[in-house]
Amino acid sequence: MAFGFYVNQASAIDLKVEPQNWWVGMKHQKVELLLKGDNIQGTTWQLVPYADVSLSSVSFGDSPNYAFVTLNIGEDAKPGVLTLKNQDLNLSFNYELQARVDGSRERVGFSSEDVVYLLNPDRFANGDLSNDSVPAMIEKAQPNFRGGRHGGDIQGVIDHLDYLADMGFSQIWMTPVRENNMPSYSYHGYAMTDFYRIDPRMGNNALYKTLVDEAKSRNIGIIMDMVLNHSGSEHWWIKDKPTLDWINFGGEFSSTTHARQTVQDPHASEYDKKQFVEGWFVPSMPDLNQRQRHMSNYLIQNAIWWIEYAGLSGIRVDTYSYSDKAFLSEWTERIMEEYPNFNIVGEEWTPNSAIASYWQRGKQNRDGYMSSLPSVMDFSLQEALIQALNEEESWNTGWIKVYQSIANDFQYPDPDNLLIFADNHDMSRVYSQLKQDLNKTKLAMSLLLTTRGIPQIYYGTEVLLDNTPSDDHGDIRIDFPGGFPEHKQDAKTGLGLNKSQQEMQAHLRQLLQLRKANPVLQKGKLVHFSPFDGIYAYARIQDEQQVLVLLNKSKQKQSVVLSRFGEFLKSVSQGKDLLTGQMMRLQDTIDVAPMSTTLLLLQH
């Protein structure tokens, strides 16, 4: 079956049908087909009789070229091929109902048991040189231009799966790989021009599914980056809008204020709330009107289609709070109804946990808003971590920033399900933010992989990728060493890596393996202590297993008095440092090396 497909059966009309297929056995029994073809408005559609499937309704948009056909798929419907006919147009087309993969509904999404590897596929690895430029795509490869397409693709990710599994990563989040047929800067993927099609410069839908299957065979899940707020200006529905209200502000550019606080602000004006949610990012990214019923159905079904078709283990939602919040509740609720154990993380870029926590499922909000979003990104901890490692220690600087950020967990219904990170594709790399300090970068990774939450590591952090002195996105999204033929360094094989890069890679691999081998570091209760002497200390506790973490950013060795940890050291006589393998007797004090991580597995 072709994707984003057209049918032309017994008619001169080319008909586009989305979604391209559906499944029996879904909890929600209706599916709305978007049909696009010349002058199909007002025509009559019929479904050839099919057991336990009926044509529920047909409606039309403002453009003469769209129809919306709703099918009701009953509980007893069997997989097979439906036929829909339109006698007015002398047209018919087949529509496939497929069987769901066994266990699809029960799939388990990413969780704190995982570590997520975030990568920009265009900049990660070029596994297929033949698709770097594609005739039908406007923008061609420009590997020497930092804002251009460099040629990385899905095959390149597949080629590195063994490396990522060996490191210890268990989830991959790729920035969008769906079609971005834009004139320039299309490499980042966030200006989609076809929501159902993988960009041909990245591969195709079948190859994406192969990636998911190959990753699964290595116990790695794939998280799809989805954009609900906007599309690219070259999307086919921009030139011929299905309805007059398909795009916010009547299809004319009006900038968003980025004032995300207006969504929760009890004093906010209606003008400000409208301008934030309905305003556009840039003229090349038209803002979608999710209050339009057909649009909201389209986006909901598109997400479910990709989960079911590709076998996703999670979704990351770009610019989450910029979309209509009633729609967001429905979108997340519909997905979680179909996949109760799934996970979705929303981007709410704010260091204010009061704002971010508004969106997490289970939060009792003052305005009564109910969310079904399981996870949000923890920008508060990210900012606090960088500040803590760059500042001198005092009563209100340094590690206390991290302590205070995590202390605000009382605002979240489920802090263990927050996505935590030191950097990502929209900010300078952690090694750059920490002024190329290897030891501080190692401390940052130590914290991420031992504290509460779901750690996300940005690609190349393991080999100290650096965008100093530029903060241009094209430099932040630097090519992964060894991913392209001309590279002299190769992170996968170690070729050409300098001593610091090797040390960082080894440190991160060790932490990842230790986290995998010790569930207490994934799911254990967190108990932390107010920072002292340049040390941030905390324990992870699960059943009889306890790990004491000591992160020392001081440039001196510190002698730590153990009595401060007496609440869980009462019957403990010794501990094993998981990083060094050294056994330590726990009496009055222990010495902690400067600029170091100590992970003590406590033993009774």
C-alpha cells in the first residue's frame, strides 16, 4: 500500500485518502477518513456492505475538494478490505482494515527504567548516500552549510543500533523524520509537509518500521517526535485549506507571544491567551486550529496510526502548551485509552515547575483543567544543574539550585516520570555550557543517571561534542563523529578519539551499565540532603537495596561525616563503590575524592 496514497479506480479523479488504513479491535470504534479530490464536495458516498462496519456520516469542508467520511467499526468486525463508492463521480476505492499485532494495546511505554538517546538524524549518520538529495524534494544536500541538510538518515541510525545497545541506551528519540519539503532549514524536521510520510531523504515508511523492529530486537524502543501545533507552509493543505478555519488567524501570520504562563494565569486577559495559543512561531510554520473538529480528529488519528503501524514505545510532543488545551486533553486521553501503559512526554520549556506541572496527568489544577499527559520535560532541573556546576558554592549558589529544583517535586503528581536532561537539540551542549570542563560534565551525567526521573542524553555527549563559541542551532546539531564518510574520528569504533573523549565515553558507558544492573537507581525512592562542602548527597532506596550517591564538585578531597546519613545507615557496616569496585568500611567518616562521583551500594 502506498503512503499518503492516492487512488484512481474507474475514474479520472485522483483521490487522496488519510489515514491510509485502520485496524479492527480498537477501543474507539470510529475512524474519520479525509478524502481530497477535485470537486468532490456534495457528492454521495456509499459503503459496500461489510459485516459490522457501517458508514456513519459524511460531511464537507469549505473547499470543494474535501470530504470527511466516518466509518463505524464494530467489535465483531474482521480484518479485510472495504469498498467505498461514489456514483456521482463514477469512483470507488478499497480501504483495508488490518488485524492488530498481538499485545498492541498492552505495549509498555518508556519509563524510569530506561535511558533515552536523543539524536538529530540528519546530523547523526549517513547510511544511504543515494538519498542525500531527492529530485522531488525542494532542498538538496548542503553538507558544508551548518543550516543545510547533511545527509544523515534512518539507515544511519540502524547501522548504529549495536553501538547504542552496547553503551546501555534503551530508548531512541529522533527529532522528526517525516516529510519536510521546505525550501531551506528543513533538516530539523519540525515544519512537516506530510504527516503520514517519512521524508524520502531519511528513507521511507517501511524503513522506519524496520528501524523500530531492529531496535526492539536489541531491547531498544523508538519514541516519535510529534508536532501538533503547526505544519510547514508547503504542506498540501495550506494551498487548499479544507475549511476556512483550518489555520489560526485566518491563515495569515500573527506571531505568538510565547507567554506560556497565560494558560494558567487567573488574571490573564483573553487577548493574551489567544495570542499565545493561536499565534504562529514563524511565517513558515502555520499554526493549526485544533478547535476545528476535523483537524483535531486528523491529529488524534495520525498519532494512533503511527503507534499502531510502526510499533512505537512513546511520543515526545513538541511545543506542547502552544496547542489548544481542550484538544490536548482529548488527544492524550484518546491515545492513553487505546494504550493504557504507553508514555507521552510534552515539551513545556520553562524552569518554573508550577507551570510545567500543570500539564501532568493527575494534577489538581485551580481552574479545574484535567490533563492525561503522563510526562513532561524537566527544564527546571536542566537549568539548575548547569548553574550548580558553574557557580561557586555558597548557601544560595551551587548545588543548592539542584536541591531546590528537586524539592519542588511536590508540585508534580508523578516526579519519577519526568524526562530529565542536561541539554537537547535546542540549546548549547552540556560540555559547552560547562566551559569544556570534563569533570563537571562527568558529574552532570552522574546526576542524571542516578537521580529520579527518566534520563535523556543528547547524541555525542559521550564524546564531548562542543559548539563553542557558536550557539547557532546548526552548530549545536553538529555531525556525530564517524557518521559520515569524511570523518577522521569515529565514536562507534573509538578511532581518533582523544583521551578526554575516551574517558567521557567510558564513564557514561559505565554509568549506563550500572543503572541497568541496579534497579534501585531506576525506581528507588529518592532521599536527598542539603548540600555541604561542595557535595550533593542523596540515596536511592528500594526494598533492601540502598545506594548512597556523593557528588563532589569541590577541587579538594572531602572527609564526609557519616552521622548525617544515620537514618538509613543504622545497620550498615560497609559499602561497595560501584564505580571503582572498592569496598569501604563505614564508620565515622569516608573520604571523597575531588571532582568525583561516589556510588556506594550499602551492605549490612
